[in-house]
Amino acid sequence: MHYVIMGCGRVGAALVRALERRGHSVAAIDCDADAFRRLGPDFRGRTLTGMGFDRDVLLAAGIEQADGLAAVADGDNTNILTARIARERFGVPTVVARIYDPERAGVYERLGIPTVATVRWTADQVLRRLIPVGAESLWRDPSGAVRLIEVSYCPGWVGQPIRSLERRLNAPLPIVGRFGQGMVTDGETVLQDGDILYAVVASERAGAVEEILANPPAPAP
């Protein structure tokens, strides 16, 4: 698969290297040619000096064959314009833009352009380290109606099948972290001591789910 990354700062360079390690072809765009030094001498893809919203630059980057584009330059306007051109003019199926202004990020999400709101994401990560686990969402949809949360649980829940927990909580538990790795749950998964538990909940039910798991399980009816 072929990807175009607009912006070769620390984030962009990390994306380029990660995609290339996975065997994809990558083209990197940046207005500063010196930025490509971050890619290292072994980078085998294309580097284009110019603006990401320049049609000729995008064509040289292989935008017509691209499976995805990430716009991660320093400016919101540049990122959004590049993302819109990739989506609307070239029909790139997967487009993501980094946005610093969280209010603008919400607007563009509603227009169908997925965004990563840097300030909001950073604030969420800091909050998760300041306050108890589970009180802040790991992910939420643009409307704020649904969240993915990490939830703590009373030791009494250890040994319970995940599907049994889901019935009691009336919420899916799609992932557990075990021995440092994420694992998608299935009908055979049992909660083990030390597991990190993740729940998908309607935002208004997050507190109720956390409260249930914070207490020992009541006997099954």
C-alpha cells in the first residue's frame, strides 16, 4: 500500500518510518528539505519539498495511487487544506489531519475528515495520570456520546468470564491488556489478576460501570 505523509517533523518522520517498517511505500512532503534528515539514510521512499496542498507536489508524491494521507504539519490551515484536497479532489480513501485547535477539530470531524486534536489528546493523557484510572476516556466519538475507558475493578471480579461481566455491566468489554499486550476478548476470555480492562460505554453510563466494578460482584441471580 502507498501512503503520503505531509509534514516531516518528529510526528511525521515517526509515521513515515513506522509505515516503511511495515512494508508500505511512503512519500514524505515538507516545505523544509532539511526535515528529511529525520528519516535517516536508509529511507527508500520519495521526498518532496513543497507545500502539501500544491497539486503538482501531491501528484509527484503519488497521491493518485495513495491508500491514505496524513497531514501532520505545524499549521492547522495547511493540514486541513491538504486533507480536503486529498479527499475531495483525489478521492484518497483514508485521510487524517492533525489539528491543534480542538473546536476546529470537532467541526472537521463532522465534515467527514478524521482529525487528531493534539491539544485535547495531550490534555486527556495528562488527566489520566493525575486522576484515578477510568475517570477519563481513552477515546470518544466526535459527539461525545460514546467512550472507550480503562476501568479499575475489585479483585473479586478476577476469574469471571468476560462475557459474564458484559451482561452484568450491559456494556461491551472488547479489550484486555495482559502482560503488556492488548488482546481482543472472545467467549473464552476470563479476567485474570493483573489484567487491564477496557469498556465501551455510553458517556452517561461511565460512572455506573465504574461503580459496579469497584465493588465485589453480587451473586448471580
